Amino acid sequence: MDRTKRAITRRGFAAGAVFWAASAGSGQKAFAAMTPQDNTIDTHAHVFHRGLKLAPGRRYAPDYDAPLDLYLKQLDDNGMTNGVLVQPSFLGTDNSYLAESLKTAGGRLRGIAVIDAAISPEQIGVLDRASVVGIRLNLVGQPLPDLAAPEWKGLLANIKAAHWQIEIQRNAADLAVLVPKLLDHGLRIVLDHYALPDPKLGVADPAFAEILKLGASRNVWIKISAPYRNGGNGEAFAREAYPLLRNAYGLDRLLWGSDWPHTQFEASQTYAKNRHFLDELVTDPDERAKILASPKALFRF
């Protein structure tokens, strides 16, 4: 990352922090009608700081801190009761800060780890007791895994035994091939960011039609999160995609995530902006409440 981009990133994140502080009052008013028993769950966020060891071969690394206390403030200011921390790809398989953050949050958060395929059942157990409920495969720019390899067969069996989920970030065309193979192992699958169809085609991408078919399995969930990761017309795409996803998956298989702190999009995104977009996307308050509450079972809250 060059100096200009670093400066933009720092300024963008700082500007977002000012916006969050200014919008706290309006956020509290907007969600004042919610009753204490309502679960409102943000299923996708990251925490990190610059003192953490970075993974070799990473695609990028932020030059700012996104600490736990600031994330918890976003939850409070935006009427969210719970959150899910996803291990950032640039931290690799060292999930220690993730586990530390989950412990500090005292049961309010759950975690999705990044692991090595050779992880032992005992190590999975340690993470499970730390409130980790699944693994993430961020396959952007990576080769697809050979699920027939012995280490992958063993891993998938251990994931199933732990009742964990597998969260995947990959383009829709590859997901349409990979996900059915994972479903054959009896696993629960979560697809990131609308399943990332070709941004030039949007809902017309033939692979997106295949993603819609996966809803019939009832073992696939999809995140209606980070529309900006679906190209320059991401919000327009999201508005077209939402009714199709709702009909194919049902409200109880749609997950909302803030994608905080919006890595590589810090200059244009804030938590409040993404939370408000959900209100615009899902205009029916009952539908919205179901989407925000339904992750409770999947993430073991």
C-alpha cells in the first residue's frame, strides 16, 4: 500500500469515527422502540490493531486500529445487541486476538476463525470454548481447496462434529461449484456479501441463479452485507437481489452484517450508513426484525 493510499485510509477511518460519534443520538432514537428481549445481531465485523503479527502473503493490511471497544460502541449506538467477529485474512491463523476479544466481551460476541486444514479436534475444542462457532474460507485470489485431500476430509468431519459453520468469501461462479460439495458433507454454509456475483451482470449472472437454488437445501445462509463489495452499483444490485434471496432462502436464512470497519472502503463507509441501508433495503419492520434476530441459533447466542 503506497503512502497516498495509507493517508486516504487513515483520513477515511477518522472521518467515519467522527460521523459515528455525531450519529449516536439519532441511532439511539431510531431503535428506541425495540424491547430488551429483541435480538439484533450483526453477523460480520472485524477487530484488529497495528501491533498484531501479520500473515505472510497477505493481500493488504490496514494502517489503523479497529479495537474491540470501538466496535462495541458501534453496536450500542446502532441498537445492536450482539455481534460476530470474523478473523481478518491479514492476521492468518493466529486467532489469539479474536479469542481475547470474545472473552472480554463477556458473551455478547461470537467468533469465526481462520484455521489451518491440519488443525486437531483438540484445538477446535479450545476455540469452541472461546465462543468460536465456525471457520472462514476467504478464497479471494486463492486456489479452491481440494476437498478430496485427506486433510480436508478430516477437517470437514471435525467441523461437522463441532457443529460449526463454514463461512466462505468467493465469487458466485466458484461458489456454485464448491458449495454443493460441502453440503454433501452435511455442513452448514454461510456465503459472504450476497455471494459476490459478477458485478457487471448482477442478478443476471447465471451463477447467481445457481446460488438462489442453494436456498432449497436449508443448510445455506447468505449475508446481505457490504453491497459496496459488489461493484460501483452495489446498492442498486442489493435492491434487486434482496427479493430474490428472500424468496429463495427465506428470512431465517438471511444474515445482516455491518462489515465494520469496511476495510479498503473506509473513506466511503460507516457502520451507521450500512445499518441505515438495511432499513432502506428491507422496508418492512417485521421482516427486518426477523433478519436481525434469526442468527441467534446459528451463532449459538
